[in-house]
Amino acid sequence: MTRSIAPREDRIRRTLQHLRDDSTDRFDEVASFEPHEFTDPEVARTERDRVFGEVPSIIAHGSELPRPNDFITRQMPRNKVIVVRQKDGGVKAFVNLCRHRGALLEEQESGRCRLFSCGYHRWSYDTDGSLRAVTRDNTFGDIDRSQFGLVELPCEERHGFVWIVDRAGAEIDVASWLGEDMDGIMSGYGIEKLVAVRSEGFDEPVNWKVMQDAFLDGYHIQYAHPNTAAKHIHTNVLTIEDFGRHCRFIAPRKTIDKYLDEDPGDTSLDKHITETHFLLPNSTLLRQPDHFQLLTFRPHPTDPGRCRMEMRLMVPSVEETGMNRDKWERLWDKNWNILIAVLHEEDFPLLRSSQEGMASADGGSMLLGRNEVANQVFRRELRKLTS
């Protein structure tokens, strides 16, 4: 298994050789795990606190907050959160909670405002989090307003994404978290120049790790997606780069098959593969020839049998493509609708049934194979964070 950055065409040619040899990259050993890891409330609590409360994870693409005072709200594993674009162009994240009596400040998923105002008693806050007004303050009593602004959460924008650590007082350093290799890879993609043309979230009765595992797995394609993805992507053929916390892998498209019996020479094989990045703890970033897809998976705040999946499609702007807007929108609508159909008709039913199966009292130990390398990396690194 490769543990250093290799040129892309070299990695593609190694993948082509796997196809010729009916092989794939492999992990060191078969690993076992237990069903309770996906159903136990104490395991879930530890993951919320030790993973999402300690390390950066992606909450949005920067284009979802294009202007100062634009905001989004999200349910993170530990907190309800507001993320808002600041006047200076930066981003800040706050717990979505009035400091007076605990009402939600903002219930819309996105919007734009000059201040956040509580619907209960109309206390209001500037978008920088400071307490701006206490309603009828002449009768309320004296307080130090500087101590009762919104509670801020660590937040950083890097490589086009907005990252957050879901615990007040924690530190955030996305470059350090990604590490030199993955940070360098991400910096070369120009994702910050793209726009999130479509995004949607789904609440599913599935543990977040079951979800994340499914989108690191090249072993199931032929069996779970026989009439969709399997028509285009080879099954159980992956070339992996293991960067420690994160990994990157190539899966070959079936259009590469014409080179099985001939040497491609200097011909670029770039268009014949899909490249996937696993960003610990909970993101799968797919690089396609003309766009990126991001899948994120977050635990439910209390129920280990539920999670939130979000999917984003990030593409060049209308101006960058040179298309007219109607053609541009039709292209990405078509891509998006294909993705949504596969999720709802194929992936989600299988994953729901997996979660139901995990609830069996005597299911016994289960296994990850040596061929399931990205899943093994996910499990290895998650155990480091929670042990």
C-alpha cells in the first residue's frame, strides 16, 4: 500500500495493472469489530465529545456564504450552530442560543441579516456575536454585556470549505489537522473558486459510521448498484495513498478497459478514473473531471441509530464554463438528480437494513477485509481519537 504522494498518471497506471492482474491494494490484515459500536449510547457520546468536539470537520462550502451577513444554521453533534460571514470577509460560528432564556436565535437554514434577534424577548446580537440590545433594560437589571454575547465555536475557512470544531474553547488549525501531504493536495484543487450549485441534507435512521463506511467502499458496487454505478465503475479495484489521518484512492472507470491489452504510452488516462479523498473524521470528497462532490456524515446529538448526511455539488461558475445559464443549470440538475436517485433508491435502503441488523443481540463479530483499505484507515484513525 502506497504511503507517499505519487504522480497521478503513475497511480492510474498502477490501477490499470490491478485490473490486468485481478487485484487491488490491500491493508495489513483483516480486522474485526462489534455491532455495539454502532448502537451503544456511550460509544456515541465518546465520539461526539472526543471526535467532533476536538477536531475540525467541514460544515459548508464558502460559496454558501457569499456576502457579509449571510448565515447558515446546522445541527452539529454537540451544538446547534450559526455560521455567519463577517464584514471583513471572514467567518465565525456561534451556538444558536440566546443567552437570556435559551431560545433558538435563528430557525431558518440560511439567510441574511444585520443582527440576530430572539423571538422570545427580542434580545439581539450583532453578527460578530456581541450582545447588542437587552429589551427594556431599564427594568432588567445590570449585567456585563461583554460576558453574554453568543458563545463562539472555533471556525476556519480553508481550501474553499468552512471547518468547525464543535466545542467552545477548543483550538482549530486545519492545515495542521490535514497534515502536509493532504493540505498540499487540497491547495492544488482550487475548490475555493467553485460554487456549491446544489446541496441537501438527509436525516437517516443509520449510525454515521455505517454511512461513512459505505462511501469509502469499492467492494459493493457490482452488487448494490448493478444498474447504475456498476455500469461505469469497476468493483473491488482501488489504488490507495495512506496519509495517516486521511487517504486518497483511485477507482477505474470501465472506459479504461481499452488499454488492458495495449500500452497507453504517454496518453493521459485522467478521464478514465474517479478519485476519492477521505478527510477524517467524516467527509468523502470526490474529484470528477469537471466538478467535485462532497459527502459529510454527522452523528445525531443523542441517538446512535441516527445521523445527518449532507451532499454538495461544487462546480465552475457560469462565467468560468462559458455556458449560458440555462445550459449550465440543466447540466448540473442532471448530475444532481442521478446522485439523488442512487442515494434514495439503492444506498439508503441497504444502510437502513444494516443498522437494523446491528441491533441483534447475538450478531457476533464482523469483519473488514484487507481489500477494504479506506474503511480500515477510517477505523484505525477513529480508534486513535476515541481511545
